[in-house]
Amino acid sequence: MKFVLLRSFGGDYLVVVKNIAWLRAGENGQTLVGMVGGEPLLVVGTIEEVALKIKTGTKVEEKPEPQ
């Protein structure tokens, strides 16, 4: 599963890339990210910046808990 970290003024989101359905320009230079089966997220950056971040992505590997 590929995740991407999307920053928001209200907090950050770690989103599964396959669950992103669409992008739309939001207010104040932000972007709305449409999620499959959910409400859109308002994130920091233009559509182009967010699209590039989704395309290049940030893979998060699961790490075992220390014992």
C-alpha cells in the first residue's frame, strides 16, 4: 500500500494513494482532495503541487514495535 503525507493547516493526513479520486482548487491557495467514500480533505498547496506530491509519493514502511 502506498501512502502520501498531505499537510493541512488543521493537521496532517497520511492518505492511501489509491483512495484519492480527484483534486480541485480550494480557497487561499489550498487544494481539495476528493476521497473515495469520504469527505474531501482541504490541504496546503496548489493542485499542481499536490498532484506532484501524490505522483512521487511517500512510501511508509511498517516497522515492528520495539519490545
